[in-house]
Amino acid sequence: MEINKIYNQSCLDGLRLLPDECVDLLFTDPPYYQYRAQNVSGLKNHKDVVTEFDFDGFRSEQEYLDFLEQVLAECFRVCKSGAAGYLWCGDDFVSYINRIVEKVGFRFRKVIHWHKTNPFPAISTRKMYANSMELLVHFSKGSPKTWNFKSVNEMHNFIQSPICMGRERTEHKTQKPLKVCIPFIEISSNPADLVLDPFLGSGTTAVAAKMLGRNFIGYETNKSYFDIAESRISLNS
């Protein structure tokens, strides 16, 4: 196993090559779904647009859930006793995720709410509120071995920030800002710990780990996103 490296391959293939209990922290944003933009008055290419539900490469909800269960089962195997896990999901799926993490052996701990201060506005024809909240499921393999307590006001299950913007933004449509990832990696890992991201996307987990003095390993099947992640990691050398 080579650490501080990302792999352009299926996470299931990669995880099966890792030894048991080698990972200190799991932090990931799986492709639980994508929202497919309709051609609504020039809004089609707007990042973070929410117009139509569409699973990302999966034929059905159940196929996706079965796949995620396989991945999390492998993650449970490679995580050390006491390792924490964080997994992003939408409010549509949080109950499914909670059941899966417990089914494979993890202990569910808390749902953290990320409030996006600048979400894409609601479209009146859809008669729905703006999608301004995303959830981060916190779980662990037994009792967490690392808990770097910050000030009381920093230990809420709520974080607020804009969506990823400016120079940090890449072409990845669901990229998470470093600001909403770094605090949780700091709390649940220590310098030199190994952080795993099976769905690396644009590389935010690896960049955050590197900035914080943690080691990392990640997997990303999309070559374009893999290249973006490689570039971002290089820039943060």
C-alpha cells in the first residue's frame, strides 16, 4: 500500500488490496445522486443547480444502495478500531445511510448540517424551497479513539459557509469547500494519521489532509476529476 497517493480506479478494487485496520479516518462524499439540470431559462450550466433527480451511473436507487453497502463494508474492514467516519449525503438519503453504516458494523453518532449561505435559488415553477442544506453523517468503529475537542462553540452539529467558489472551485459539480471539511478532519484525526476517501472527486479530502499534516489515500474512477485532484495536491505541496 502506497500512501499519500490517489488511484484512478474503482474504490472497491482498491479497497480490497488494503490490509485490515490500516485507516484512522474515513471522510468521503459518495456519488449518492446527481441532479440533472433541465433547460430552464439559461440555468442549465449553473453549478449546484437542483432541477431533476438522477442517479449518477446507477440504474436504480437499490443498485446504488447495494454498491454503497459493499464499499462501506470494505471501509469497516480497513478502518482501525476507534476510527471515525464522515459521509456526505442529501436529506433524501440520510435514513438509508444511517441503516447501512450500522449494518456493516459502524456505530452511528450524529448528523451534521451544512447550511449553504448562497444556494441556487428555488425555481418558482417547481414549487419547492431552495436546496440550502446538506448533511454529513458521523459514525465510528466502536468508541472514537480521537476527539480533538475545540471550543464549545465549534463543536456544534451545524456548519455554515457558501458553496465552493472562486479560485478553489473546479469543474466538479458537487465539490465541497475546504472550510466544511477541515474542522472534522482536525477533530477526528491526528497528524500522521491515514485518511481514506474512496470517492475522492476533485481531491478536497486529500488537500485538507495534506494541509493538516495527515497522510491520505484516495480513489476516483473519473479521469477528469482524478487529474483535477492530482493538480490540486501538487499545488499544495
